[in-house]
Amino acid sequence: MERFHWLDEHDADVWTTLWDFITWVPSHFDEHLKSTHKMAFVDYLTMLAIAQAENHRTTMSQLAGGTHMSPSRLSHVMDRLESRGLTERHRSTQDRRSTIASLTPEGVEFMVHATPDLIHTLQASIFEAVSVEEADQLKAILTKIRDHAK
């Protein structure tokens, strides 16, 4: 049997560091949000995407695309958020085929209280570790990789 080919030592080291970081981020923020706000990170990101939409409303298909979730996974997330009274879904009045996701007043209030804490954690965990120039370089590198992969 022929031996499989792996990355060279340099690229393997870069890949391992990148993988460690991209798996650490959701885990770190998931633990933080669960301990402080009893919410999973993916649930918070879903609410954030709705909160950033015009009038805190978006279609489920736009929400799935914006959060990079399958419709099935997004449906489970929305079920959890609805059971807490933070979001709701209803049929669009303009297009009966579309379902609209929106924040409830309780969801808006949750975001108002939870977001400053998460921003503080983001700043302390990530942005205080790098200079503005390094953050700009990181953004440029990640954007270049993402755009190349599309």
C-alpha cells in the first residue's frame, strides 16, 4: 500500500494552529455564554443575526445562509429559542412560502443585556492579545483564504 501524503512540516504546523483556534473559539464562547446567560453560542449567534436584520426580522432561508447552518439545524436552534420566548416564526405576508424569524421583546431585552458581556469577553480573549495592525492582518489573511476557497 502506498503511504498517504500529508502536509509538509511548516504547513502542518500552520494548519494545526488554525484548527486549534477555530475549534477553541466556539468552545470558549459556548462555555462563557452557558455559564453567564444559560445559552449556547450558536443560539446567541442566531439571535445576533436576527437582531442585526432590519426590524429584527429575516427569512429563515436568509438566516440559514447567514449563520452557515443547515435548515434542519437552524430549525432546532429556533425551537430552543422559541421555547425560551426569545424568538418567533411566522409565515410571510408577502410570500406565503417564506417563514420569517424575529426577536420577541424578551429576545431584544436578552440581547441588550447579554451583548455587552460577550463584547467584553471578545475584547479580553482576542483583541487585547493583538495590535490593531495585527488584527487587520488577520482579517486580510482570513478573507483572502475564504475568498480563494469560494
